[in-house]
Amino acid sequence: MSYWFIVAGLLGALALVLDAFGAHGLKVFLGEKNVDVEHMIYLWQTATKYQMWHAIFIAIVAGSYAKFPHSLGFVIMLLATLG
């Protein structure tokens, strides 16, 4: 198994956990602060969607990693991981 599949899996799992927190715990956490809660939840959901898209992209590129020259494939994966 490729190192990048592990990275994609971990980033996807992190996105899932953060999205679950946003759906169930963020409102309680932000309720104590003086902020626009609905807007912050929208931003949180957008961020977790982007996180998941990055994880999916890394998994797709990892699947075709053998077709890229080694250095180019590494650069693409690194840039995708950093976001």
C-alpha cells in the first residue's frame, strides 16, 4: 500500500471527524462566544468539504502515481496535501 493512500485515508477520516463535530458540537461551543453561529457553522462545513475533496484528490492521484515521473508525482501529492 502506498504511503499516499494512508495520507488520503487519514485526511479523509479527519474531515469526517471534524464534520461530525461541526454538526453536533460546534453550536454548543460557539454558543458561549459572541459570534454569528450560523455563519461560523457554514464556514466550518465548507472547510470540511474542501478537506474531503483534497483527500479524494490525493487518493485518485495515488492510484495513478505509477504513471507520473517520480519527482512530478511527489510534488503533486505534496501540494495536494498542503492544500
